Amino acid sequence: MPRYLLRRFVGMIVVIFLVLTIAFVIVRLAPGDPAALMLGPDATPQDVTELRERLGLDRPIFVQYVAFVAGAVQGNLGESLFFNAPVTAVLAARAEPTIFLALFSLLFALVIATPIGIYAAYRRGSTLDQTSITSAMLAASVPSFLTGLIFQRYLATELGWFPVSGYGGPDAGFFERMRHLVLPSIVLGIVNSALILRFTRASMLDILGEDYVRTARAKGMTERRVVLRHALKNAGIPIITVVGLTFALLVSGAVVTERVFNLPGLGNLVVNAVLRRDYPVIQGTLIVVAALYVLVNLATDLLYLAVDKRVKV
Amino acid sequence: MRDRILDVSNLRVAFRSRGGEVTALRDVSFTLERGRTLALVGESGSGKSVTSLALMGLLPPNGRVSAGRLRYRGRDGREMDLSALDAAGYRKIRGAEISMIFQEPMSSLNPLFTVGDQVGEMLWLHQDLDEKARRKRVVEMLDLVEIPAAASRADAYPHELSGGMRQRVMIAMAMICNPALLIADEPTTALDVTIQAQILDLMRRLQNELGMSILFITHDMGVVAEMADEVAVMYAGAVVEQATARDLFADTRHPYTEGLLRSIPQPGRSKSNRLVPIPGTVPPLHALPQGCAFAPRCPYAEARCEDPVVLTEKASEHWSACILDRPVPA
């Protein structure tokens, strides 16, 4: 087990290093000069050159790369060109809404999708089964910005149940901030629930046909126990996988959702950073997201090991 | 009066399918004496497994008992009709009064629970024991089915055991609540021959020690000869002959039974007639011929075979559903 963890850890480092490199290259492939963009159309060429020098953008690209990697290893992702602050500080300040948005929407998706998926599989072909599949298809097909706009119009503006957008302003307390995340979480959760529902249903259908489910019934237990103890634990393995994968969708989904609801999170930050050619912030966000993703993957695999003793490390 | 644990009469089971309802069992009747072993024999698709699932109340959702009675008399002497039980009533019977072992030991145990956990769950469901007493009983039971190092094997997962060991675990699980009736659905078919013999020995020994009755489902006449006191032969969803094992082999009354016996390879004979197959195939359930279902494949068939035929007593305790009144081969 320690060997396995070490191997995985080395793998993670390699992946993050690759992401680091790709992020560095891609942002520099994009046309546009950050110095010129920052100074605006009225700047003289000399101003631009001076700023480029100050930001280190005049150095050869390879030197920039080495400096970037050396910094990243020490936990220094550079300075934001726009905010004049360390990238780590900029990211940390924007992390809260994104983390809670991801968490709440995943929770919402799980709470909605798993019970319905299980029941739909159990009552295969029933009206509820058909309805759930159709709804899942619908939920997956409607883009989240549209659901977001509809919710804002009816649940926020007309009924006034939730704030329309924003994060409550600088003085908002924790509860007030979370209240601003309810609608975005539902919007993002709906999209993800579709995938989780279909997976839960499919994997449950497989398992319910297994011989050991028949054995469980032959032991004289309630259907509830057959499904929730004997079948669900087995069906859980593919469900864990899809929940892990869903995390990727959550991160990219957060960009759209944060934009629609004007949340000061990482999604909004990275979009603005791209528009401003704020290289260090773009790189920093990509690295953080990649690291999160790799960690979630590791957690998924460790969960397999805990659930299924047949899995060998 | 004899002590019958099971008296199945005119059992009909129908399945809903796309083309309408298909009758899988047509008036199946047989009886089982307490403490004895009845073998239910027949080809694939003859309705053996459907019969056992109907007894356990485990028919798939599209199947139902449409007629007939499943009279069962438990240890306490109370008689009940299993087909009239509701879900809760059946749960009390399954595992405690009637338990079942299946053909596939490899897939019949849940891969994510230890075998001790799965055997112990049976006790948890039906008996009021604390954790420690349960564990003790589980190890005793695993020991009784001759699993070496039972105490440590209780913590093993199914994938860590061989097929034969898993079938022993299944037997331990089925027997731990001391049921009156054990239904064994081809319990040795998936095992190789030496393991098969060990499992059959084990079942016989447990029967002597614990005194349960066994309904043994098989297509293997060799296993029948070894295990059964009584035999009921099934064909196309009906019992065509029931007798004691000795009478069935020595005084065969139904041509289908004769066919089955002749299709066992005979080592003494020349290669060409060592194994005589029954010509033709089992008719599909939705297109059964009128009268005797076996008539189209029967060497003795005549015009009368198109009339309905019922199970009648041809000799003492020997029933056959055939117009012939003499043993076959004639």
C-alpha cells in the first residue's frame, strides 16, 4: 500500500508538471501583448517596452519558463499582471464561491439522482422509470446558462426567493454568501444529476440481475435490504467513477454558472484573466484545477480499494 | 398416514411475454416425504428451475403462479399453501423453513461481503442472537461443511475461495437456520467431478445429521442414482413420471424417462450405441402439440396420444403420464 501511494504520488507530480508546461505554452500562443492591453490604446511604444521589461516579458521564452517552473516548485505562481498581487493570493481570495458551488451542486446532484436512479432501475419500465430517463435527457440537453436565466427570472426576480446574482457584497456574512449559491448550485447540479442518474440506473440494472441478488432474496430479507445492502454496494463502484468524472464537468460548468450569476469565483477569474492576458493567473488557475482533478482521481481509486477487496493495488 | 412435507398439485406458472402469456408449468404435481430426497429431473427448459423458484416465491416479475396448490407442512406440523402467502409471510419461510442453493457458486455469493458476514446474515434475519453468538454459530457451521480453518476463512471474501469451497459456503448459509426443506438447484453442475462427489457426500451427511428433506434438481441421471429416494421426471413443463429411484430405473414406465436413461453413456457398449440420443428437440412452450407433449419424439406414439393425458398410478407408488400400461422398453 505505501508503495502504491508513492507510485501514485509520483504520477501526480508528472501530470501536474505536464499541465504546468502546457499551460505556459498555450497562454503564450494566444495573440495579444499583455503590456499593451494593460496600458490601453493611448500608450506610447516606449511605455509598452518599459512595462514589458518590468514584467519580465522581454526575456527569452525559455528563461521565462525556467523561472516559472522554479517558482511553481516553491509554491510561487508569480505575480498577477493585472492585480499586482501574488497569484496564490488572488486564487485564494476567489476559491470560496467555487469550492462551495462545486460541493453543493455535487451534493444536489447526488441527492436527486441516486435515489431516482435506484428506484427507476428497480421499477424498470414503469412510468417513473420512463419519466426519469426523459427528464435526465432534458436536463442534460438544456444548457446551464438558459436554466440559470430562467431561474433568475422566476425564482429570483418574480418570487424573490433567492438573490438574483452576486455574492452579497464585501460585508456579507457566511450564511448570506451561501444563500447566493443556492440557485447556481441547483443549476449546475441539474446538469450533473442527469449523468449520475443514468449511470446509477444502468449499473443498478446490471446488478439486480446478478445471481447473488437472487441469493439475497432467497435468504428471506426485505426488498429494501436486498436493494440497499446487497445491490447498491456493488452498483456503487461505477457510481463512484462517474461522480469522480462529474467533477471535471463541475469545474468547467462553474465557468458558465459563475458568469451567469456573477459570482466572484475561479471561473469568473479565469475568464477575465484570459481577456486581460494575465498569464500568471491563467497558469495558476489551470494548475490548481489540474491538481484538484488529480486528487479527486486518487480519492476515487482509494475508495475503490476500500469498497471492493477484489481490486489489487 | 405418511408425513408429507411438500405436496404440489396442478401447479401452473405463466410468464407474460411480448407475444402474450406463455405457460411454463402445466399442472405440475409431485410429493416429497419428510426427511427424504426427491430428484426433479429433466432437460433444460423442462421447468425444473421454474418449479423451484415458484416454491421459493422468487419467480421473476413477469411470472406468476396462475393455478394449483403448493402445500407445505413445516416442522411445527402446521400446513400452509405457499402460493397464498404474502411477501412478509414468505420472508419468514425463506431461509428459515425452506432454503435454497444454486447452480453457480462462483456468482451466487456477494463479492463485496466476507463469507462469514453472508452466512451470519441468515442468522441475523431469522434468529435472535447477539454478534458473538452469531459468529460462533457461523464458524461451527463452516466447520460442519468441512471448510478447513473455518475461523479464519469466515473473514475471507468469495473470490479468495475455490468453486467447491464457495458451494460449501452456500450450503452452510442454507443450513444454518436448520430449515426443514432444502432446494438444491443443480448444486454440482458447475463443479468438476471429484468436487461434485465431495459435495454430494456432504449433502447426504448433513441430511442424516440434521434431518432435512431435499428437493434436488438435476439433469444428471448419475447424480439421481446417487442422491434420490424418489424421482419426478419433467418434460415441457409437466411431470411425466414419479416413482422411487429404484422403480424408476428398474421399472421405467414413461418413454421419455427411458430416453433419458438411454442417453447416459454406457461404458460396456460399442462406440456406436454407447449413447443413444432422443431424436428431435423439446417443443417450444407456445407451440405444444395436443395431448402428450412427448408424442412427436416418442417411438411408441399412436393416434390415442393426441388425447389429453394425465399422471396416473400405474403400479404401487408409481405414476406415469402415458397411455402405455406396461414398462418400457416393451
